[in-house]
Amino acid sequence: VQLQASGGGHVQPGGSLRLSCAASGMNFKIAGMDWYRQAPGKERELVASISTGGSTNYADSVKGRFFISRDNVQRTLYLQMNSLNTEDTAVYYCKTQYWGNDYWGRGTQVTVSS
């Protein structure tokens, strides 16, 4: 299983970014998927989750601003991030639990600053 996250970058407060996570080596459509983030000096935290059926859950800090989605044909996970603020600065990781094992993608840096 390989997960490749991309789409990070630098954005001004109030801006938007869309992260992608391309999956390979797995049956993507049967796996729940997550986005996590880790800010400097802080623990890694769960940002958003999406089930195989498309049900979603979000951390309170991102509700109404971030939207997780998936394309089972392209085997890609997305995170649309809107109204970004400086507290969203972090390395973002995609993750799945597949057949009892956790798999993490390499992170993508998101920096929100003016």
C-alpha cells in the first residue's frame, strides 16, 4: 500500500487549497480514509474522515471550512480547505487502515501566513 499526498503550499489567510492523496497497492473503495495534520510542537490530530460509503466526520476546528471527498475510480482522496487561517499551518497526512494495518502517506506542508 502506498499513499502519496500532494497539493500543499503557502497561502494567505482566508485562502484555499486542495490536497490530494493518490493510493496504490490496495482496493481503495473498501477502505476508510483519513486526513491528519501535525503542527510544530503539537501532536498529530485527526482532521477529517470518510467511510467507504461516503460518510464524513470532521474535527470541530475545521467544520464548515474543510471538506473531505474521494474518487474511487481514480483511487484518490481529497481535502478541500477553505477560509484557511494561521492555525491550519501544519504537515498534512493521509492515512488508511487496511486489513488491520495502518498506512500513512508522506506529509504535505501547508503554511498559512501573510
